[in-house]
Amino acid sequence: MIKFILLCFTIIAFTSCQDKNKEELKIGFVAGLTGKYSSLGSDIRDGFMLGFDEINYKINNTQIKIVQRDDQQDPKVAKTIAKEFIKNDIKLIVGNATSSMTRVTLDELKNKKDFLLASVTASASEFTKIDDNFIRIQVEHNEKRYGALKKYILKNKVKKVFYIYDKNNLNYAKGYLGFFQDILVHTGGEKFVNIETIQDGYEKIISKLKEASFDMILIVANSSDTANLIQHIRIENIKKRVLISGWANTNDFVEFGGKSVEGVLVSSGYYKYSKEKAYLDFTQKFKEKYNQEPSVFSLQGYELAKILINNLNKTTDISKLKDEILKEKVYHGLQGDITFDKYGDVNRKYSIMEMKNGKFEKIID
């Protein structure tokens, strides 16, 4: 009996010692997870979480805990969340979903060299070529990204564009405006004939569209606003080409837009019907877990998770994590390589897709 009691004490002491030796690493995840901006954030989160599901939230002897927060696409809320992460010493942060909210978080982390912000989707050019505590796997607004779009503009003789954007993501919208307008001018076109905001309301936008002369409508907004506006445009029998931003390319875009979004164009680095094995394996796992198809942002969330896991295996010292990530430089993504430069920006190929029978199909590489 005494031997049994001693054995029990030994087991308890050993277990207790093991628990003390276990480490925990908290990763902050912040994005718009509610309201009309939630599709993007939720898609990113689902892909990101799947990556950590596969390792059971454990790296070596370190338990991973994902701390989720909803920035509501509100600068004040985003600032509060960033301060919370800093206060709680959560040094690795994944977010934000939009460039404008990313700007808010980066401002809070400006003098926090031992913190790292990793974004799945922020693409504003203002973050480019800066040696800071930030990386992203979304290609920034640059000439390479718009190569296929330039081909489309030249082939279809697009000269005049009517621009509509969401001012709640101004950092992203400004980048789109700058590079697209430059392409137009350099290919013999004009500066945007009109610039309106989603916040102006559909009635005013439709009125301006009817008055203007143009070849294409460019809409830079979330999926629900973009799809709803296109419905109003088609109801008014305005039949010009419509190009949407990647921001709107979530799974619910077709659900919101229905037949109205047929023929709509988007520039994207991902092809939903790719036959690459890594992509097909991911898609199967995603559908098994969430009972739905992944969006391009789910893919990117998963890719970032895999890059972080790969490098957290080497170091859990977040002050060294960016350098560790950039050492490898090239990572095999689900659809082609993800290549980092020395600043933590990436490059990958983009194509022009057209909505055909409810699916985006490649038309120009």
C-alpha cells in the first residue's frame, strides 16, 4: 500500500513538472469579423486556424493559443486591440484584414521592435520597402501586379474609367487609384473621369454614371457593397465593363450579386480551379472542416499559418522571427511560390479573371 502511495506521488510530481516545463505562445489575430466587412476577415481566420488545427496548436514543447479580436473595421477599435495585445505581451499579431486597419496597428507597434505584425491581405503601397516589424503575403500595388490588367486594357482599348471606392479603406483605395490611373495614362487613356465613394449612396452614383462617358467601371469595396452596387447598375441598364478589386473576391460575392455579376472582371493571384496537389489537398481539408469552399483569402490565411509554423519551429523569439522567415526567402504556396524580398514584401503572378456562369475563369495571364 505504501509503495502504491509513493508511486502515485511520483506520477503527480512528474506530471506537475512536465506542466511547468510546457510553454505557451499567444498569437493575436485581429480582423473585421462582424458586420458588412466580415466576409474577408472570417475567410482569413478560417484558413489560418486550419493551419494550426493540423499541428494541434503545438510546436515542439510550446502550446499555441490564438487570441481572436474583431476590429469592426473601426480605427478606434483597432487601436484599442493593438494596445491590448501590447499590454498582454502578445508579440506575434496576425492582421489586419484591410490596409487602413493595418496602418492603425502598425502605428501602435512603431517602437515595439520585439513585436511582429503579419498580414494576409494588406496590399497598400505605403507599406512597401520599409525595414520594420511587418511582413505580408499579399502582393502590394505595383507594376508587376498589374501586368495582366495592362494587357486587358490595351486589348480592349479601355481609355476612360469611372472609379468608385470605399473610403473606410482609404489606404488600399489610394493605391488602386494611383497605379491603375498611371496604367491608363501610359497606355493612351485618360485620368479617371469620375471618382465617387460608396458612402455617397447608390442613387447619387447611378446618377453620375448616367451622366458620364466611360469604358469601364472600377469598384474598390467589400463583397456585399460591390455586388449590391452592380445589381443597381444593371437594373438601370448600364452595360459597361465592371472591374472589382480583390477585396470583393469572397465566396459570398456571387450570392450577393446573382446573375448581375456575370461578366465582372477581377485581378487575382489565385485560380479556384487549379489542379495543383497542395491546393486540392487544402481544399478538401477546408471543406471537411467548414462544409464550404475556401475563398482566395482562406488560402492566404492558411499559407501564412504554414510559414509561421515553419519558422516558429526554429525560434519562438518573436524579435528574431522576421529575420528567420526572410532567410528562406521562397516558400511553396498552394498555387506557386511566395517570394519575400528583404523588407518582407512578396511577389507572385496575377491574372485577369471573368465571371462566367457564376465562376471566375482566367482570361489573361
